[in-house]
Amino acid sequence: MTTFRWYLLGLALLFGAYVAVEYYRPKPLDWTPTFQNKDKIPYGTYVLYDVLPDVLGVAKRDVKQVRVPIYSQIEGEDETTVALADSAAADTTEAQSSQPDTIDPEPATTSPEEVATGEADYMAGLAESGFPKSTYIFVDDAFELSGSDCRSLLRHVARGNDVFIAAEQFDAHFADTLGFRTAPFVNRPRLKGASANTLLKDSTVFRLTNAALARQTKRRNFSLPALGTSYRLLPDSAMPATLLAADTAGRAVLVRMPHGRGHFYLCTVPLAFTNYFVLQPATSPFAFSALSYLPAGRTVWWDEYQKQGRQEEQTLLRVVLAHDALRWALYLVVLGALLFVVFEARRRQRVIPVLRPLPNTTLLFTRTIASLYRQGTSHLPIAEKKVGLFLEHLRTRFHEPGLDLNDESARERLAQKAGIPRAEVDALVRRINYLLTAPQVTDVELLSLNKALNEFRKAAS
């Protein structure tokens, strides 16, 4: 191998080694709080979503991932209807007056008539019946929803369903309707603005208010990172709320708020429901205890719309594909482009003519020249040329560059090399000498010379 090839081989080996090292190198752990049920990173919710059927006592098919807005999921409407509802419905909610933040630590029982919301349309859900019961679960950094989503969610709970929301911040209209607010009590940045593992440096202790539940879990206090647990719930004193979990200062992090025939479960510690803390024996009972308040045996809706968006929104052509006319127009354009490429976009060129090879006319030329000689009755030049060609054949065939037929020793060598009797060689030499010295050569003599030369060639070969 040349030196250049050795260099190429060395570069190829180095490149292959680099690719192998990069491929098998352990990937750095992603500490981003995504709260998505497909993420197995520390702050995803894959583990909780996977064990949710066992926690709530339902079959796996009854736990459904929701990738549509709240209004569309509850009312079965599309986004166009949602937009019309947002523009047509008048928001008549009156903000609740600010009251000192007090919470009743004992379970409160409130009849539907005691819930004042200011929304006559969704409170009409109290009179509705026949709806299948379901539990709606939201786990995210912030809980945001539109006006139509808020009315639909309130109507859904008023019918006797439960909604569990774990978030640090809540939509202002939704919070005013239920009569609560959240506030940070730790001077820390928001959860999704945090760096990699700074979430685990400081910790905050929480406790469960239900003693019976604490005995079942064998833990009453739980330590969670302070950075992801800085917000607290502050319900209005006029609104009934049941304290389910609080920090060491008594500030609420998990409450139950009745609404109609159902309940809202509000939690400001979404980090406790992520993979890292659900898998830790010291912190996992908090998430399972919070979910244990939800009724068992109901269909569970797990919201991923606020985190991942619609299922079909992965393609840039979703608007075109959503309408039949535009979709068929796209198909026709693609088909036309393919037909153009196949039939029209090929490289065009002239038809290349087939060139026949030129015929070998050497023999024809020779016959023409010979005919000219014969027509002129000049046979002597023909005889001389034939004798010259014969002598050239002898020189090349028998390696006699200075062959002289008049030399006695030359004729002897020729007879031995050709394997022909000496007498025949002498007769041929006499015929050649006669024709070369004759003043005129007849047709018969020329033909006999040609015959004699051909017979010699055949005998010598």
C-alpha cells in the first residue's frame, strides 16, 4: 500500500472510533421539568401515568390520554365551536372579595345550594343527570384555560365529577371563580426556569392532615425541594375548602373544594408527581395519598393537551389535511409533479444515427488495379510485382534479409528451410529469371508464374 492509502486508512479508523465513542457514551441526564407522560426523565410523569390504573382502581383502558381542549373533551365539540362559544358567551363572573385566608382543617360538607359561583349556565349542571362519571387530572407547571374551557370544567364538576389539578400557578379567572389564589413563600425562580439539578439543593417539609391516611402510608411528613414547592394555596374564607396537606407553617399545598355535586382537588406541588419523587420511597406516598382522595372505578382523563398540544399538530400541513378540498388539491399537485418528472423533465436529445462501419475495399481496389494492368496487355509489370512480393515473403518467412536466388548457397538454404526438393527450387528460380528477362509476358506465362508461386507457398507452409 502507498503512503497516501495508509493515511486514508488511519483517518477512517479514527473516524470510526469517534463515532463509536459518541454513540456509546452515556447521555447526560435531562432535568427539565416537562411533566409529560411520555418522558422517562426525572421530571416527567411516565411512572405515575403507568401506575395510575392501579392507584385509582380502574382498568388500563379506562385511563385515557387527552390531547384536545377541555371544552372539546367534555362537550365533544371541535375547536371551531369552542371559538364561537368564547366569542358568544358573556363572562358574567363577579370577582370574589378579598377575605383573610383561613382554611377549615376538618372535612366540610356543602350542599349544591351553598356554592355561589355567579355562573348560571354551568350551575345548571346540577340539574343534569345521565352523564358518565369521570375524573380529570392535570399535572403541569401552570394551569391555563380559556373562558369556554373554564365554564365547561365547572359544569363538569357540578354534575358530580372530580378534577385534580397540580400546578404552581392557576388561571386568574378560574381562581377567582372558585375563590382562591396562590402566592410564592420562597424567594426562588419559577420551576421551569430552573437549571439542571439545583432543584434538589434545598428542601421543604409537608405533612398530611388526615391522620388515618398518614398511618396507612406510615409517613406523615414529606421532604420535597424548596425550588419546586414554593407556591401555597390561599382560599377565601367565604369559600369552603378542606385542608389535606400543608407545610410546617400551616400553609396549604393540597385542598379539596366542593363545587356542585363534585370536587376540585388543588395542589401547588406538581413536582411531587414526577418520576423522580414517585420512585423515591420517602416521597412517593405523598403523590399516592393525594390521588387516593379521588373516587375509584371512574374513567380517568389525563390531560396532555396543555403540555404537548393536539395529536395531529405534529405536521406542518395539518391545516391543509384538515379540509377535504385542500387535501385533494394537495394530492393532485403532488401527482402532477410526479407525472411531470416522469414524462417531461427527462433530458431531451437528438436521435443519434447509427453509423455503419466503412467496408474494407482493399481487395476491390487490388482487383481494379489488376484489371487495369490486364486491359493494357502489360503483363511484365504484374510479373515483376508478384516476384517482388514473393521475395519479400521469403525474407520474412525464412529470415533471409539478403536473399539472392542466383546464389547457389542461398538456393540450398531456401530448399532446406522450406522442405522442398532442390530441383523444384531451381525450376522456380529459372522460371522467375526467364520472365524477368523476357521482353514480353503472355497471359499463359503470367498465370503459370502465379500458379507456381502459390504452390511453393503451400508446400513451404
